[in-house]
Amino acid sequence: MSDKNNDQELEKTTDATADEVTSEAEPNDAIESVPAGSVQFSVTFDDVDDEGTVDDGIYSALASAETGATDETDETSEAEADAIASANASAEVTERNAARVNETLRLAKTDHKDALAEHAEPQGKATDPTMTLASRIDRVLVGGGSDDILLKTYPTFALNKVTVAGPKGKVNILDDANFSCYSGHAYALLISDDPDSGITADAKRRALMGVMSGLTTPASGTVMNKSANTVELEPVELRGHRLGIVPQLHAVQPNLDAEQNVLYAMNASNRNFLKPKPVIARELLAKVGFSEATSGVAVGTLPLVQQRLVAIARAISTEAEVLILDEPTRGLNADDEVTVFAALAKLAHTGDPKHCVIVLTASREIAEAADTLFKI
């Protein structure tokens, strides 16, 4: 009997122990059944990858740590509740920030395209949709023709409403002469007689040469070299650097050779040069197409066309940007006219710097060879 009772007591004790073990294991089973993905954590923009998605590395690490940390009870602690609430709030802030960034980027792209479409081309000109922005900028900077002058505040040389009075009691020789010239172009002033007033072409030409070279002060109006009024400049600055003048008479020293003629003008300008002046003189003569001996031969013994080329080389020897020539082809045959005008066109259209070439002539044929013609 005692053994049987003992066995029954042992069996009850075993069952009670098993019930206690089962009861204690239930809280852990409840914790393990909670999905790891239900726990949220805050992130910053540093966790966003190139594809716009959030890197889940930090989520995996934190979720693993959260799963491994079990409590003795199935109730969430106050600290955990605060952490979850903070994580939810951070996630909402992150989502709002990301939405604002994406919207800003979208608007910036739209506004940039609209601004380019509005301002890339001048008003009144159609825009080729196939052109790139670089192509449009190049077209604006380079320009399309002799009259397409862009991005220039002041003309290289201009007469603004210039009047030259005639003899006392007579009509004005020039009355409100007005034109503008730019570097990189060749211009012709076509001068003709005025039968109504009795003013001859020669009188107009002499008046123009006087005011354009700064030797004569106009009765009204201004002669401008860029932003400078020529009457306000010192003669050595105006005619020794800014303007290259080729008159009909005394354009060269006939007793000097070609090289000495150019050196004469360089010395008179009182300027400093980076290379030896004889070297520069020979380079300038070659630039204008002079084909005779540069030294040892008096210029007065050379053909007239070669004398004109020496005069042009003298005019540019002082680094003058503006060249003013009084009938440079007078007395030349057709072939020599081409030679001289080709040299002038080369100076205007090529090289650094490009020159502003202004030819005074009574010949319509010569005037029409220029890029732009002004009637005086």
C-alpha cells in the first residue's frame, strides 16, 4: 500500500511540475510569435540609396536585436512604447521631407526649361528645337552677318549728329552726319556732290577727314571711339594709337624704304612694343601683302599700289583698331584696286584684333565692295 500511494503522489507531483513549466513558457511563446516587421525605427536621409529607396540594413540589425531581447512578461514596457512612438513620428517626418525634396526637384527642372525657352532666343526669332544651348549661345556670340551686331555697348567708331559749318553765311558742309562702325567689318562712305546746296564731294570728304581724325572740332554732335569723345583725347593718344589714318597725300615718306616708313610711325607713336620694332615692321608689311624689298629701296620709286600697302602697314603699326582711308584706290588700275581692297578686307575680317576699316570714296564700285555702305 505504501508503495502504491507513493507512486500516485509522485505522479501528481510530476503533473503539477509539468503544468508549472507550461505556464511559465507561455509568455516566451507569445513574444516569439510577434513578427519582427511590426517594429518600426527612424532613419535619416543618409540611409537613402541611389534608387530612392531606404537601405534596410539598419532595419535588419535593429529587428534582430529586438527579436532576441525577450522580457519575462507579455506587456510592453513604458520605455519601449516611447521608442515606438518616436520611431513612428520620425518615419512620418522622413516621408514628408522626401516628398518635399522630390517636388522641389521637379519644379526646378520645369522652371529651368521654361526660362531657357523664354530667353535663349531674341524676341521675334523662331527657336530651332533641335539646337543645343551651346549652339544657341554660339550663334548669339558669333552673329550671322555684317549687320548682325550683338553684345556691343558702344560702336568702335561713330559720328553722332555731326555738323560742320560752311563758310560764314553759307550752308553747312555736313549736316547731322550719323553712322556707326564696328570692328570686324569694312565700311564705305560714299560721298557725292549736293547740287541743291552747292556742296561738292571734295568739300564733304575734307570735312569728314577733319572731324574723323580729330583735326577739326565739329560745330555740333560728337565723334566717338567706343565710349571716348575724340575731342577729349590727347592727339598722341588719338592718332598715335586709337586711329590709323591713310590720307591721299603724304601717306608715306618717299625717301625712306618700306621698313623705315613703318618704323617712323612706330617711333612717332611713343609706344612700347613687346618685340624688336624692325621685326614687327617686316611682319606688318607681309601681313598687308607688300611684295617688294623691305629695305634698301626708297618707297617713292616703287609702284603706286606698293606705296599704298606701305601706308596701310604704317597705319596699323601703332596697334590702331580703327583705319580711316581717304580714297585708297584712287589712281590704281582694276587689278591693283583688288589688291588694296583685299588687304583691307583681310584686316577687317581676320586676325587678332580685327579692325574697323572705313573707306571714304566717290566710287560706287569701290563702295559696294565694302560690307556696309553709308551715303554722305
